[in-house]
Amino acid sequence: MENIALTEAVYYVLLSLYSPLHGYGIMQKVEAMSSGRVRLAAGTLYGAISSMAEKGWIKAIPGESSSRKKEYVITKAGKVIAENELSRLKELVSNGAVIMEGKSR
């Protein structure tokens, strides 16, 4: 799988979907995880959901026909993408520490 740098919003959405959630739940969880720093507008969120679903990173969970809320969950491919991003971010922090704090490897 290719190395992809995710946007912060996409990374947080993937993290939030390790447990199934509907759109509003995703917005709340992302805001909570980021201590209020990242707030997803509905348009941004649903655009990201559509894109990630097309790529196979998340999927909609079949729900009750009486419910309007569609829940989503991360897929195996999405977990690989999130894990790769975590590794990339750790490398960024490590390299920053080496340069800025004079730490050796």
C-alpha cells in the first residue's frame, strides 16, 4: 500500500470509527479527542466519509430501516492506513526531537 499523508480530519475520522458511529457521533468524538481543536463541519465530514468509503477505508453498517442515521465503521484497509499514518507521525516527532532537542537516535 502506498504511503499517504492523511489530513488531520481524515485521520481523526478513521480513529473515531474503530467503534461504529453515525455522522454526528463522529463529529462529537473528533472534537473530544482533539480537546475541541478540531471541529468538523457537516459538509467536510460527509465529503470525507464519501471519499473514504469509495477507497474502502470505511463502510456503512446496515441499520434498521426505520432509522435515518447511518453508522460507519473502519475496515481492515482503513486500519492499515491509520497505522501507517501513526508510524509516519511518530517518525516526524522523532526527527523533530533529534533536530530541535539535540537528542540522538
